[in-house]
Amino acid sequence: MAVSNRVRSALTTTVLATAATGFLAGCGTGEDDEQEQVAYCTNEDGEIVDEDFCDDDYRGPGLFFLYLGAFRPGLPVGTVLPSGGTRINPADTAARQRAGLPPTGRVDAGTRVTGGIGSGLGGRVGTAGG
């Protein structure tokens, strides 16, 4: 069965347009992936410590931070996180809220948050306190 050039051209255009649409839909904008971050309680060296140290009521020795970054959840205590995350003083309620965390209380290790990229946090380090 012979197919005219006009029909072949129309089919080719339709197939290519459908394939391109599917490809672009699969790529997406990536905003969700870029904005999702994970929070861990760390010491000043970026080592994950017990989350009780990052409760805003903690008043013991040492400097501890809520450390946000594109880390996977479920990392154990003792893991040293790579540089590039955002440090927040656990007692800084305004910074916690800007980062999408609860303003007070303990933040569970591996808590997923959104809004880290483009939320105004950049790479700033919160004030040290403990």
C-alpha cells in the first residue's frame, strides 16, 4: 500500500511533536528537586549529631546547627556532611521559618524541607549560639 508524501510528512511531524512533548514533560523544570532539602543537626564541623542538640531549648556546651542541603534522608549520627549546605542557629526562629522548618522545638534528623534554594538563605551561616 503506497502512502503519499503528504500523509508521510503529516505522520512524521505528529510523531516528532509527540516525542518532543513527552521528552520535555519528562525533563520538567526541576524546581521540586532543586528546592527540596534535608535538615540535619550537626556540630560546627558538619558532623551529624543527636538531634536533641538542635532543640531550641538546648543550653549546653558546643555550637550546633540545623544544616540544610541536598542530602538524602536517613544518614546516621557521625556522618560528616559535605560543604555547601546552609547552617541555621537552632535558636533563630526567624531563620528556621524562612527555611521551612518549625520555628521552635526539635527538628528530626532527615526532615525534608522545601524552599531552601531561592528562599533567600543562600549560603549564609546563622548566628552561632547554643
